[in-house]
Amino acid sequence: MTVLHLCLFATFWRAVHAIHPDCAIISQLIQEEEICIHTRKKEIKNPSQQPGCGTDWDGIRCWHTANTGQLINVSCSDVFQHISNTQGFIYRNCTSKGWSDPYPPYEEACAFEDDSESGTVTNYLSTLKQLYTAGYATSLISLITAVIIFTCFRKFHCTRNYIHINLFVSFILRASAVFIKDAVLFSDETQDHCLMSTVACKTAVTFFQFCILTNYFWLLVEGMYLQTLLALTFVSQRKYFWWYILIGWGVPSVVLIVWVLTRQFYDNRGCWDDTDNMNIWWIIKGPITASLFANIIIFLNVIRILVQKLKSPVGGNDTGHFMRLAKSTLFLIPLFGMHYTLFAFLPENTGEIVRFYIELGLGSFQGFVVALLYCFLNGDVQAELKRRLWRRQTQTHLSPSKKRQATVTQIMMHDFTHSQTAVCNGYITSV
């Protein structure tokens, strides 16, 4: 069985983590080889008088001591428990001259010669990579456009949109990190990725983890801000803005520093993209899971507040505003990342196919959906873009009459004052 086949199946087995394959199967084989060799060295130092065959590593399986004439067999499911369900067996004889060659060969006994199966897996992974590449590219373009809109138009400069901009930036970094990691780890197809361990690949994985963390925590900040907007109507929004900055960027930075130091001193293997040591992996997964559950609590509390306000007889003209918030809140369910909590505490190998589509497929378009709801479908943004377009067209066709110029200026100033208040007092006014 070739290393290429093993890495192929490792890719299928581990890519669900939105982290490119850590070749866990190859790592397992290396560990088993080290144990086998260590056992063999012990036997050489303490030879026994009993004739037979000593412990031997055949490149895939460790064959332990046996008596001369003994026939040993192992099941394919024991050797390749993650990638083969074949009930075939491999045999070795312990002869007076030593171990015989394994028979039948692993490829035949465990049905690894089925090119159609490996080809299907390859095509599936290739299609999935094209899907998430298209998703992240679409998200990247839309998010950069949204940031430019919120940054260039002064009327969108308010606390709400500053939080949106930071969320957009976190999605931009996340998409960029995926492309950077792909380029660093998988640009050279001839390179042995399973044994790769360089500063460049570790840096790429570290940056990727930082971007994932910041993305989840800015989703949490969006939830916190929405709750604050509803619960504390008369509080100054700027008062909490720097706390939001600290949560969105500061907490992930601290978590990442702890994770990097732990990996460096206690598990400095490969490119740090494996999850074999769950204690270390929970340094990353723990805060992410906590942020997801915090958003669930916030979401339920937001629903409770909205229901109370909608039922309250003292609402007046605010009823329409709260109705818009109620409708928009329903659209925030996937944005808060709540669908990821389905797999938060499940074993890593549970529902691989579903995870593939959610975390890699649908997740790659999440940034595009965020930009769409928070920016492009926002009624105030659409009105401002139309106004700017109308202004440019008017200036092109308008005669140089001072009176008409003054009238246009007055209209624009009136629109600006009105929309400035609307933009910074609502949340998502388009849905």
C-alpha cells in the first residue's frame, strides 16, 4: 500500500475539521513502527533461549514474537480500522530461517486495488475543494466591497457599522487564511505533507487558527451588541465599543498565544494542524464552543426581549421597529454559528459527510451572506448608493444655474440628515 493512498484516505478522514489533512493514519503507522522497533531492541538486549521469530516490522504491521512453525494471521480491519471494512486476512509463517513474506499482499487481501473507489474519493474531495474555494472567493469579494462602502461613506460611521466592519474583516482574514494555508501546505504535490514540519507551514496554520477564533468571537460580539441594543435603549453605544474590540481581537490573541506555547513545548510535531492531542486541541475548541453556546443564550434572550416588547401596550410607533428586529433576528441564526453546535461535543468522526458540507461547503459562503444582509440588502445602504448615483447623473446633466444648484444641495442635505439618523439607530432595516 502506497503512502499516496494512505494520505488520500487520511484526507477524507480528517478534512472535516476545516483543517487540511494531518495524515493521522501515517502518523499512527510511524508511532507503531517506533514501538515495534523499541520492542525489537529490548528483545535483542535480552535474548531468550526459545527458538522462533522475533518482533518484526514489515512496513505496515508489527508482527510479534512467534514459535518456529507457527502461522500468524491478522485481519484487515485490525490493520486499517479507519479505511477498510474488508474481512480479509494477512498471514506470515515463522520458519527456521525467520519470518516469511506477508501473503496475500496487503493490496489484495484488503482490496486496496479498487481504483474506482479511490478515484471516487479523489473526485469528491476535488469537488468539495472547488466548492469551498468558490465560496471563500465570493465571500472575500463581497466583504471587501462592503468594507469599502461602510468606510468611504461618512454617514455610515457609527458604532453599529464599526462592529459590522470588524466582523467583515474577520471573515476576510478567515477566507485569506484558507487560501494561504492551501498555498503553503499543498502547493507542491510532490512534497510529503504527512511528514512536513516547517516554520512556514506552522505559521500558516497558526494564522488560520487565529482567524477562526476572531471570526467566532466577532459573531459573539454581534450577538452581544444586538442584545445591548434591545435591552439598554438609552445607553451610549460607544461606551461598550472598546470592550467589543477587546473581546473580538484580544481574547483570540490570548488563546492563540497559549496554544502556540503549548504546541511548541509539549507537542511540536508536524505542522500543528493535527488534533491527536485532545487536551491541547481544546485550547482552541473550548473558547469556540463557549462562544457558540453564549450566542445561543443571547439569541434566546433576544427572542424573549422582542416578544415582551411586541406584547407591551406601551409601544406606539416603536412596534414597527421591533417587528423589523424580530424578522432580522431570524436571519441571524446561521450568522451566529449556532448550526455548528450540533457537532460541538460529538466525537470528531461523527457525521463526516454532513460536516464536510456544513463546515467547508456552506461555511465558506457565510461571509457572503453576512455582507448581503448587513450591507447590500440594507435599505439605508441601497438608498445612499442610489442617491449618490442620482447626484452624479444630475451634476452631469444640470445647467449651471445657481438656483437649481442650491435646490439640489438643500435636498441632499435634508436626505443626509434624515438617513444619518436612520442608519445608526436601526439594525437590519431591509428584512
